Amino acid sequence: MSTERTPLITSGVCGLTVTSGACGAESDTTPESSSGTPSKDPRKLNTFFGVMVPTILSMFSIVLFLRSGFVVGHAGLLQGLLMLIVAYTIISLTILSICAISTNGAIQGGGAYYMISRSLGPEFGGSIGLMFFLAKVCACGEYVLGLVEAILDIFGSDPESSVSGGVHVLPQGYWYTVLYSSVVLLLCLLVCLVGAHIYSRTAFVILLVVTVSLLSIFISSVAVKPRDFVITHQRSGNQTVHYNASYTGYNATTLRNNLGSGYTLDYSTNSVMSFATVFAVMFTSCTGIMAGANMSGELKTPSISIPKGTIVAVFYTFTVYALLFILVSATCDRTLLIQDYGFLQKINIWPPFVTIGIYCASLSAAMCAMIGASRILHALALDDLFGLPLAPAAITSSSGNPWVAVLYTWGLAQCVVFAGQLNAVASLVTVFYLLAYAAVDLACLALEWASAPNFRPTFQLFSWHTCLLGILSCLVMMFVINPVYSSGSIVLLLLLLLFLHYRSPTSSWGYISQALIFHQVRKYLLMLDMRKDHVKFWRPQVLLMVANPRSSCQLILFVNQLKKGGLFVLGHVQLGDLDTLPSDPVQQQYNFWLSLVDKLGVKAFVDLTLSPSVRQGTQHLLRITGLGGMKPNTLVLGFYDSCTPEDFFLQDTAFCDTSMGRGTEGEYNFGVDLPSLQAHFPPVRHVESPRWLTPEEYVGIISDAIKMSKNVCLARYFFQLEGEGKDSKVDGSERTIDVWPLNLLQPGSRDYEDVCSLFLLQMACVLNMSNKWRQARMRIFLNVETESSDQGWVVNEETFRELLRKLRIRASIKIVPWDSVVQHHVHPDGEPTRALSEDFLSAVNCMLMEHSSQAAVRFLYLPRPPAHHSQSQQYLAQVEAVTNSLGPTLLIHGVTPVTYTDL
């Protein structure tokens, strides 16, 4: 994948490289050597030679000489001018977008593809780039067919030819047309392979020839006297039809008769014309507006030349077309315009003027389209968006000419000429170009809406209104011209988008989607008012503190299931003092952590901090993580014990070298490959390894979170949990979730409805709603003293069942007598002891093992930590004893009301 600094190709007239003069020779710099310093400054072209000449030549195609009469004859002068205004309005709106994008930074070769891909990203850019390539291929075939039509008009051997002069030596017919078109295409291929620089050098000369031909047409309208013609056409079944046509010179009656429309049969395709079909043919004259923008790399002042040159060229061509429409409508009757597309040769003071103009304009446009298409294909191949099918197109000659891409283009253009008639492919060409123009407008609209500070083009005569209007006008005209072609092109575009999205090409070009997402997220975060929070819309927003992800991956995957669409942040504290360091070591770590998130397939953010102690760092993260209404309300910590953690990186295939082959070749990985990811995170802690966290500090973190009104969860034995990976097929049907809502370390407690117990139930219910736990069975254990004289537990059980019904929690209730456990907490005189004995803790652990040994995960009540740090070790020892050898267990202390029984 090319980087944003890698030139795709060097630009020139229609994609040619220009180094000197009006249209200089092709560069010797290959893409591989393009990083070297050029010996000469390539920016030597001014506005006229660099923008106006290629743009005018591209817009003066076959329509100028062979289809002006066709448009006016069928549509009439008024509708013809309307078509002209509509077409130029559409391209003018697109020109504003082109000027804005091209003056926001130098563009490389590839024209529209480069603009769109670097603005909208590889998926959209690649799909539209391929569509634009197809448009140019079809345009190349169209121009060749037009040239062959003009040649046969002069040299065709049909005895019933509509032209009275000329040397009629060439046989006519469909296959002969294909043959002649193939010969012309072969000539274009040879020029593009061998002498493309010859065309670039003679571009200005070709423009002079076309201009002389145009002047001869305007002079002839005054100098040539009125005359009559007999036009003959061969119909199906060898039927010959004769038409009487007249050239009247400037005549008010002729002008009046040609004002209205007169759609009739097109003799070249034998189909009845309409506004849409005529507009499609006429619009092909407007498809060269990007020729000047492609010259950005060779212009002395691109920010001035591109807007000025393109706008002047468009205004000039519009004026010529409008004057030509008026001229032919005032001097030729409708029959001449409709039945003879080459009539301009007959009414010229010297017919070869028009003939030479037609040949030059057609051949120039055909080669321009072939060269431009090959450069777009070459750019696509260099970016490796479509993989192996286009890979050969990246090959270039020693002079940098992409000859394989030229062969691709020639082969596809050869398929187009089998259409046999210019008018037959005009609709397809126009639809493809309109779709490409709509994409350019979309790119500019996205840049404008994203409000990125670096989008400040020097060309300012645009707004999001012009971009949106350009998009809508292009799409509307597409369906007006041909709904079938339009629908098919959009379907093809969507399929290409899906293909590229599936391939997931990652680039360093910058993604406009990221800028748009940022813009929208900022707007909605401002609207997310925490003062409007309501308990019935509560969801867990989790900050999971991770010391080393090698030993925490299973817990990360589990919490990803537990978040229920809420915020999930991986927090990490790097020990250190910024005053003693040359730079912040945390900044370089973000890419590694984000790559870890990608590998695990979890929907999580990453927040890292530098602090002298883990406790202070956790306080920082609890205070500053998140924005607005999206801030963590729950802290999850791994359990503090002495067990040796396992290295998850050695177990998961995603972190093994054998997984490198799938989809990684050529993929941009943001500077983090698998070996560097593995090397970044240190090995797991051993028994002899020093602890960075003391028991007092660990319990202090729990106390701090509770003081800050955060819920706390301690996770133990989650390295034993299986089936949480993204490729796991576990549906939870074999799993059980056990919930113990009573504070087991406070035997006298009988309150199942305090805030902490209800929070415990809510978290278990949230887990039960996640994908991998949806089919799991949830069991709630109620501890009762059945031998007590107070039989209130029966009432409590019914009350608890009613509570579960109101909370819509589906779970089975298990009654667990624990008289034998409680007796370890009672003195022989019957009074409860203050301290929890080891026998009591062991009995509680045995009770849990007896009833929950087969559960996939257990939810236990976490007592509030002691107020004084001297009791921290005792507190941890008690919790550790109760949960010893249980399996995956989540100890929870909730401080947030989270349940709501009303609507």
C-alpha cells in the first residue's frame, strides 16, 4: 500500500508527464525511484499550457463536429441550449469541488481517483476510481467509433453514400466498422506504448488545428451560398430511403423552424431519440474538466492555475458550443441536421478543414482517454486495492510508462468498439462520468462538513450547498438519461465497496470518515447531559485496570461481554515521574494497546497514565477518563493474590506467528506488527518477581473508588474461563451463572434488597443478556437459618421472588441453609464474635464449593473495605479465603441504584 507521500504517477496532459515546454517529454523517473531528488524542477507549466490546453482539447471531442447538428436537429435550439446549460451547470458545480480539493494540497497522478481516495479513504476511492477508469475506457471506444464514422463518411464505398464527394474505397458494415475501429485503437496503443511524449508535445498544435477548423465553420456560414442535398440511407431489408435537405444560409424561417424539438429516428442506431438519449450524447463533450486538475504537480502556481484555467476553459467551450448551436439552427434545415451528422464538411468553404478538425479532435480525445485510463489503472495497481487481478498493471518501462496498464485499457476499449455505433455507448459513458463527478462533489462535501482545520483551500468560491446540489443534479441526470445503466452502475459501485471493505485495505492517507465521526461524536457528546441521567437507562460503563495483558486477556474478553453497549476502557498505569524523564513514555504505548484491542476483537478504548504509584494513577484515570456523560461508573480490578498468572499470548492463535499469513500482506498496521506487539508487553510475573502494588495500596484503590461513587468489581480466577474469544462458538447453553446476593462475611445480615445486592443482581442480568451468555441459566442462592426460632426467611423468600418478577429477572431461586456455617461465628454463650474465624471462612468457602462448583461464573457480595489501612491485609485474607479454588468469580460492591420497577 502506498503511503501518502508516495507519488502514484506523475501527471501530465491526460495523465502524461510533462517536464518542459508546453507539453514536455515523459519523465524518466519511475515510481520506485520517485523518492529521489529530481534533477529539474517539474513545476514549469503556466495556466494556459498546463490547464487550458488539455481541458479544451478534452472537451472538444467528437461532439463538436459530428453531433452538434444531431443535438439541434432532434432537440431544437431551445432544448439544445437547455441541455447545454444543464450539462455545464452540473460540471460547473463539480469544477468548484475540484478546484477546492486540488488547491488544498498538491495532488498526484490518478486524477479523480487520487482526489476521492485521499479524501474518502480506500474503499470509496478504489471503487469510484475503477468506475472512472471504466468511464474513460468507454469514452476511448466512443471517440474511436466517432472517428471511424467520420472516415467512412468520406471514404466509405457504399454507392448510396450520403456524401457526394470523396474517394469511396472502404467497404462498410458492422464488422468493417469494428475492424477499422480496431486498427485505430491499435494506432492509439502504439502511440501510448512508444511515443506518448509525441502526443504531449503536439497538444498545443492539435488545439491550433481544431481552432482553425472552427474558424472555417463560422466563416463558411457567411461565405457559402445556399444549396440543396439529396441524402440516401440504407434501411433494413436493403430498403433505400432518400431525403431532400437544404443549407439556407442565415435565415429567419430556418431558425424559427428549428426552435422546437423534433425527436425522430436516429439513422445510425435505428432507434427513436428522446431528451435523455440526446442529452447523453451531448454530455460526452463535458467529460474533460479534470484534465487541468491532473496537472497540479507540474504547475508553477496550482492554487491559481487550476481554478482560473479550468473556469476559463469551460467558459470558452460553452461559448463555442452555444454559438455553434445557433449557427447550425439558423443555416440548416432540420432534415440536414438529423440525416447527415457530417454535414459541416459539405457547407465548408474547403471541406478538408472540417475533416482534419474531426480527425485531430477524435484521435486526440481517444488517445487522451486511453492514456488517462491507463494512468488511473496504474494508480489503482500501485495502491494494491484489488490485489492480484490488477497487480501486473503496476509494471512500468524503464522510462516510467505503465505499459501493462495501457494493454489492459486497450483490451477493454477493444470490447467497447463492438457496440458498433457512437450513440450506442454514449449513455453508458455519461452515466459513469456523472457517477464520478457526484463522488468528487461528495468528497468535497465531506471535507466541508468535517470542518477539519487543515481543509483550507485557496479556492473559496464553493460551499456545502454547491457540493450537495452537484451530487443531486448528477444523480438525477443519471436516471433521466438511462435508469437501467444508472441502477447497474450504482449496484456495481456498491459491490466494489463491499469487496474493498471485505479486503479491509488500511492506509495512511487519512480517513474522512474519522473526521466526520469526530464531528458528530463531539456534537452528540455535548447533547449527552449527565444531569438528565435516569436509573432506568443505566448501563455499566467500565474501567478495567490492566497491569499486563498477557495474563488478563480472558478478563478483558469477559468484561467486553459485561458492558452491555456501555463504555469500556482499558486502563494502565506506567510507574514513573515525568520530571525525571526526557519525554512521556506513555505516548508511544498507545499503538501497542490499540493493536491489542484489535487482536482481541473487543470494543474498548484505551487510557494510559504516568504516575509515581498505581493508586495515584488509578485515581487519575477514575477522574479524567471519558467525556461528558460517557465516564466510567464501575471499576474492575484483577484479584490480589499470590497465584502465578498464565501467559495468554502463548495460548491464543491470534498471537502466534502462524496467524500472520491471513490478510496481513501489504496491510498497514500502524507501525505495530505481531513480533513487536509480543515484545512490548513484558513476561508474566513469577513467584519471585517483586510486586509493584502492596496490599494496603490495593485496598486503598477500592476505598478510593467507593469514595468517588464508583462501583467496584474484583475478578478472580478468570484465566480459567473458556469460550470468550471472538472465534468461539459457545452460545452459553451449557453455562450457569450463580449469584449470592447476601453479604457472606456478615452473617447477621438478612437484607437482600440493599443497593449492593440489587447491583449484584443487575450485573448478573446484564451478563445473561450478552451474546455468549444469552442461553446460560441464572441461579440465585438465598442463605437462610432454618433452625432459628425466627421463621421470617419464608416471608423474605416470597418477597424476593416478587422483587425478581418486578425486575423482569429470569432466574431460579435456591434456598441454602447455612446454620452449620453461622455457628462458627457464634460464641458458646450464643453471642456472635466480632472477628471472622478461619473456621467460619473455611465453612463459607466449602458452602460455595458445594453449591457453585460447576458454575461458569459466580457473583459474590464484596464487603466494604476497612477504614484503616492497618486492616487491609486481614480484609484481603478474608476475601481470598472465601473465594479459594472457586473458579471464575466476580466480587462486587455496588454504590449506584440501578434497578427500576416502573415504566
